[in-house]
Amino acid sequence: MNQDGNHIGYADAVERLERILAELEAEDVDVDLLAERVRTAVELIRICRERITAAEVEVARVVSDLDDEEPEGV
């Protein structure tokens, strides 16, 4: 979720994950913030997985609808 408590989009979640990863890979990582960053990363990964699953379901539905609309003999 973003600072307003609203859900963030997939691209924003990936961007935040990349920033967290860069922080964690830095030699001067703040150990006091490590657990917080990891918790945030886990939540962002969950959000990304949910978005991917929802997209897969939607694509399958659209393809199924398209198959249902095809005239016979095509």
C-alpha cells in the first residue's frame, strides 16, 4: 500500500522492490531498518503476485470469450 493506504499498482510495487533491493545490497545497509525493509518487500511481492494472478484470470476470460464468439468453420 502507498502512504495514503491505497493499493499501489504493479509497476510501482516493482519499482519500490528494486529500491529496497538496492538498499539491501549496499555495503552500508542500516541494520536497524533491515527487518522493516524485508517486511515491506514481502508485502510488495504479495501485491505483485496478486496482480499477476488477476491478470492471468482476466486474460484467460478474454480468450475464452473470444473463442466462444468465433463462428463455426473458422
